[in-house]
Amino acid sequence: MVTIRKNLVAQSIINSVTSGIGNGRKWITVHETDNEKATSNADAHGRLQANGNSRSASWHYSVDDKEAVQSFNHNIRCWAAGDGSGNGNMNSIHIEICVNSDGDYKKAVQNAADLVKKIMKDENIPLANVVQHNYWSGKNCPSKMRSGKYGYTWAQFKELLKDDITTVSKPVSKPSTTIKNSYFTTNPGKIKVIKGCWQYSGTSFDKKQREQKVDAGPTIYTVEKIEKSKNGTPRLLMKNGTFMTANKKYIEKA
């Protein structure tokens, strides 16, 4: 379990860079600092907030490969989501993962996962309500995790948040030829949704893996590749690290 150290800011700082007490604590939002400068670790970001951040920004925790530093209590509505008075700023607990060049990024992500699991338990927040900064404002954050080039994709991070539960899988019958013919068998490249469906953190598509509902509309989504679930059904791995159905009942090539 990651070590959590408190370095809570003064009330004057709460007054200047937050919306004060009243956080609904319904969500957990994951960020990355994007600060690769050496020594820009959790302690440095904690001190930055304690000394009064020059930017109109705030977050609850900074996490690196050694520890998590808490700057604000959970009931404070920090300014980190970029959605004004939306759920991101008003009802979320925010975690910044440090990406300093002299740190171990993978370990920092693992420590962040430990912290998220603790907060989920303490605040009774479901896995589906653990989201990226991108979810609120469209910002490319957490950028390293979203790119998937540095050891963890977002889907893999969400897997770290699950309890180690052994389940017995029921036999799955093969889909009929009619169903098979309704799936993409080659990467469509880009798609749009023609019937509301879900984005998932993994390929099993159970309720625990649901990320967010996607409505039909003109939005174009980029597909990285096709992957298969345990029963062989094709799933689309999206550019943002989530998975979507390959069933042409719900999506079509854009």
C-alpha cells in the first residue's frame, strides 16, 4: 500500500484556489502533472500547493513512485477538471500522477492505483466513476497513460483497481453465423455510433467494466486495433484505451 502523507494547505489558499467545502465525492479523477523536470515529485507538488499555487488550480493528491501527498481534504471542491461548476470540479476527488524524469513512472501509476482503491473504499465510489481528466474537459490528460507508450494504458490502470476475485466462467456457446456476419473482422479505422452503446475498460464487457455511455451521433472515434474476448467475439480497442463493440448494429465505419 502506498504511503500517504498529509501536507494540507492553509485556509487562505483554500479560499483562493477552490470552491470551498461541499465536494459531493461521487467521482475520482486521474491526472498526470506533465512536469518531467527532475525532482518534480509528489513532495514538490505538495509544497507548491502549500506555498500557494500561482495558477488558479488545485488538486487533492500528488503521487509519485515513493508516496502520495495530500494537499486538500476530500470535502474541498478543487479546481482541476476544467468543467466550471460541473461534476468534475464540484463532485470529484483529484489525483495527479507525477512524471518527473528521475522517478519510476510505472511505480507511480501503481501507487496511484493503490490510492484510488483506498479512496473508492473510504468514500464508496464505484469503479465506473473513476475517470480521466479528459472525461470532463476533453484535455489530453493523463497524457502518458492515454498514449499507452509508457507501461500502462487507461484500461490496464482500471484493471489494477479491481479486487482479486477468482470466478468460474460458464461455457459460452459459439455465436451463430448471422451474428458473426454483423461484426467487423478488420480494423475499420474510424467509426461513429449509430445506436447508443458503452465504452468498457476491458474486453469482457460486464457491468463492472463500464466506463461511459456513448450516444448515437456524428462524433468520430479512432480504432487502434481489433482484439477478441475470451469467447472470441471481436472488440474494438479505441485510441483512448477503452473498448467498444464491433457489432454493426451499434457502429458503422466513418
